[in-house]
Amino acid sequence: MAAANANKTPGNAGTKRRFKLWMMFIVLFMGWAAYTIFEQMQLKDATNAKLAILQGQISASTKESDALKRQIERLNDQEYIEQLATKEQGMVKEGELQIFSD
């Protein structure tokens, strides 16, 4: 009986040591994984903020582009050009009088 107990103790101590090493490895790995996930979440938030800013800039550029396209289309219209010439340059056709308002 004494010999059987003596044989179990050293093997049991080695098993406990291996188990502790294995658990330490798992804890370290899980710590690294948690740190990596937290870091990636922060990077994702920063990237989403940049994306929102860029989408706002794209939206503003698209609106400006559409406004410029409308203006180009209007500049191809003869009546609009006449209106601009009258308003901005004070030009009138022969026989017409320009009315000034104060």
C-alpha cells in the first residue's frame, strides 16, 4: 500500500504541473484574444467615423455636382441667358427700357 501511494504522488504532481501550465497558456491566450478583440473594436469605431465623414463629403460633392449640371443645362437656354444679361449686366434689347428698383 505504501508503495502504491508513493507511485501515485509523483505522477499526480506532474499532472498538476502540466495542468497548471496548460491553464496558464489558455489564460494568456484568452487575454491576448480579448485584447485583440477590444483593439479591433476601437479601430472599427474609428473607421466608421471616418466613413461617415467621407460619405458626408461625397453627398455634398454629389449635390454640388448636380447643381452645376442644372446650371449648365440652364445656360444652354436662350431665355435664361437673356435674364442673366438683364439682371447682372444691365443689358436690354433695342426698344426696351430697364426698370430700376431701389
